[in-house]
Amino acid sequence: MRIVVAHNRYREAQPSGENTIVDAEIAQLTAAGVEVLPFLRSSDEIPSMSKAAKALLPISPIWAPKAQHDLDRLLVEHRPDVLHLHNPYPLLSPWVVRTAHKRGVPVVQTVHNYRQVCSSGLYFRDGVICQECRGRALGVPAIVHRCYRDSRAQSALMATTLAVHRPTWRSVDRYIALTTAVADHLRDYGIPDERIVVKPNAVPDPGMPVPPGNGFLFMGRLSPEKGLDLLLSAWRRHPVGTLGPLRIAGDGELRPLAEAAAAERPDVIYLGQLDRPGVRAALADSAVVLATSTWHDVLPTVIIEALAAGRPVLGTALGGIPYLVGADSPREPAGTGPAEVATAAPGEGHVPLPVGVQRGEAGWVVAPEVDALAAALPLASSEASTLAGAARSRYERTFHPDVITKRLIDIYTSLS
């Protein structure tokens, strides 16, 4: 099997989980015996482009003529079975879908964000969830609010690109939705069930978990949409020391908030930005991992890392978080097989649920509100050890690289 993997890499100065996932999938597919033909561009190429090439940049999200020429040549020469597209912006353009179809090559796209509809791709603006562009022929609100790169001109270009390529996106042969929430987004956009497959990302297996530590771990980018302020407000509802320690790892614009909380309370520990050994140590020391996003977070990798380490997760009921912890009730698209997620019913070792808290297979989800999160913290602390094994089992069954790679190959096979 021969697969073209097409991806516009984000700048190296801007850490990108998407770049990491694409690199990992290429390596996993190659190890599984698939011939991968990378068709990659990088936004880091832009500063060194010729003046002529830079002059064409404003239209590249719509068309990108050089990319189409290079891709067409690759398709003719190698005759691949499938083109797998990730991010097309700005140097590839969604036009690669049309170029592939012109040569009779089916297209799979992994949907990493909401950019079929939203110019920023986040459904988040000015600190709150925003879906004003849903259902519009042209995303005028995105232009008014400068949603793309804080530029009205660039936002107008992206909104126009999304309008022009609505037929392009609807011609994609198979969409890979990372979670059931992304599948719902695609259905809302008009994609039929039979062209949507739910397949999450994988993280490497760290090995069998060590026994749970104590307390909670918040790990990730310290930015408003990740909900650090929500978490700290909920944490302050409890007397010092009653929940064990709260460890905060990461960096970003809200770092002063984390540092101030650590100075204020001895049960809050700010760990700073961690390397991989530091992440493993922080997971080992903790009993529960927190994912308190206040936006429709697509697929926070920290949750999969937590499950791999045998740590249940307490998160907000937004985006892909309920799916990841097995606390959603998915309507599986055709072709995905039996649903792999289930909501665990209260049973031995469980205490009654506070209002607004839902228990899943490998954790708990709550509304993104202080009262709900504050009520869930002691519950998660008391039940952490009973869900540790379920967390690891969910990882092995749903997010292990071997499982994910097989599912990806099955998707390609269904089209080739």
C-alpha cells in the first residue's frame, strides 16, 4: 500500500501537537509496512521565499499553484492508493483534494480543528466559546473580530477560502474525526455519516503504570482557554491540604497566576515547563489528571498520556474530553464498528455523584463552572484508585499505537 501524507507544518517556534502526530503516524505506518510518500511544506519556509513566491502567498490558501504542480507530478509518478491530508494552510491549500481527485486518488482528511467553519479553527474568541460563523455562507463575524492572526485582511482571506472550498471539503472521501465531538461538527457541516470515521490519536506506550500517587496534576499550556483560573477558583473552595497537592506544569501567559497560587497555598505546587522525564515523574506522583478546558478542546493529548499512565481524568464536558474519558454517549458513524466508549455505572467502590458530575469509564466530566468542578474534586480524590486500572485498560484498547495504526490502515484499505 502506498500513501501520500500531505501536511503544512506549523512553525517550529510554535509548538504543535499536530506536527508531532503527523510525524508519529508516518513512523508507525512505515514500521507497519506501508510505503509513505510525505508531501510536506512548512510555514518556516515563508521568510526565505523569493519575492515572486511571496507575492502569491495571499492566494495560496485558496489555490497554491506550485503545490498543485508538485503534487500532480508526485501522483503521476508514484500512483498512490490514497492521499491523507492533515493541515493544508497556508502553502498547500484545500485544492490538493481536487488535484488528487483529478488523478483518481481518494482523499482522507484528519480533522484536527474546526476550520471547515471557523477561521481560527477554535470556536473560541475573547475568552468564551463562539460559533457565530456556523451556518453562514461567508464568515463575516470572523472578519469583523479579526479572528485569523488578529488581522482583518487575513481573516477576510481565510473566510473567503472557507466559502470557496465548501464544495471541496464536501468531496473528501473519508473524514477521520479524532473524537465523537468532531464527528458531530462534521455532520453539522453536512458530511454524511458514511464518510466519517472516529479514530483518535495515539501516544507511545510508557509501560505498565506505577501505583497511583496522591493529589492532582494540571499539565499543559497556561492560556485562558485551558481553564487554569477555573480550576484555581474551584480549588480555593476547599481547605488547604484536604485534597492533597495540586501540581501545575507548563508555561504560558497565565504563568503568574500559577506562581501566585503556589505562593498563596502550600498545597499548590508550580512545576514549570517539564521535559519528558519530568512529565513521567509528575504523572507518577499524582493520582488524578485535570483537563479543565473552557473551549471545545479537540483532543488534549495530556488525557491520553494520563490514561497510558493509569491515571483517571477529571475534565470539563466540552469538545473531545467526554469521549476521551469514556463519558459520552456517541452516535457512531457507519463503518466505525461497535462503539468503544461506555459510561460506567456507579457500583462497588463508587460514591453517589454530586449534581452536574458524570462518571465515565476512566474519569469524570463536569460543566465548566466553579461549583460543579469544586464538587467533583473530592469525588475524584476518593475514587482515583478504583478507576486507575480502567484508565490503563481504556488506553490499551482505544489509544495504543498498535490499535490506532491498524485502524488507520483499515480506513485506507476501505478506499483503495
